[in-house]
Amino acid sequence: MAAVRPPVPPFTKETAIQKVRAAEDAWNNRDPTKVPMAYTEDTKWRNRSEIFQGRYKVREFLERKWSKELEYRLIKEYWAHGDDRIAVRFAYEYNTADGQWFRAYGNENWEFDENGLMKTRHASTNDLPITESERLYHWPQGRRPDGHPSLSELGL
């Protein structure tokens, strides 16, 4: 029996927003063994200049990503949805081993199967160097606190 990852399509605005927050929470926990379980076995990804397919490749990607992007903190925000698709915008902050801080801005388009697993993910991302004093995300690593401002509230 296939795994079910609620909420499942068809999405309402409310369930799409729930799905976005669940994805944000998972990515903020930075566990490359757990995050891929939200995707189909044959999930198709385009992330920046990388195009790949499969959960195993997602895990490899996340291991590389989080080994370089230190102090990673992410906020995702609902943009639009259809029956089995959700569009989000996001921004995350991280630093590199040399101490340089960045804020990455981007958009994602997601497509889901009937069990609520993501089968397609297209991401476009741009990195902007920032100083430590320009950082906006200061919560302890892990889930963003419920009262923390959204991207829109932060003016991002």
C-alpha cells in the first residue's frame, strides 16, 4: 500500500497552506533521510542547474546542500494552487564555512500524486550575499515559531 501524506489533492486554499507549512517545517529540520519521504519514489526535480529523478537523488542533493548551507533557516509562503498543484515563494538564510551570510529567494512549483506525495518539483533560486546584521531569521534552528513574521510581513 502506498504511503499517504495528508493533506491530499484536490487542494483547497486552506489545505494548500497546510501543505506549504508542513514542507517548511520538514526542510527546517534538515534531516536528509526524512524529507525525501514526502516525495514519490520517482519524483522529478529541477533545482537551480540540477535536474534529477528519484528519492535517493533527493537525499543526495539535501546532504550536499545542508553540508554547505550552514545555519539554514527557511520561510515558505503560499502563492497559488490548483487541484493537485501548489506554487510557493520562499526565502532562506544560511552562511558558508568562511562565514559569509546569504539570503536565497525563490519560487517553487509542486505537483502531487493522489496520496499527497510530491511527484514534481521545479525550483528557481537566487542567492544574495548579506551581512550578519542584515539577517532577519534568528529563531533556534528547527521549526519556525508560529508567531514569527511571514515573508510578506517581513517585506520580502
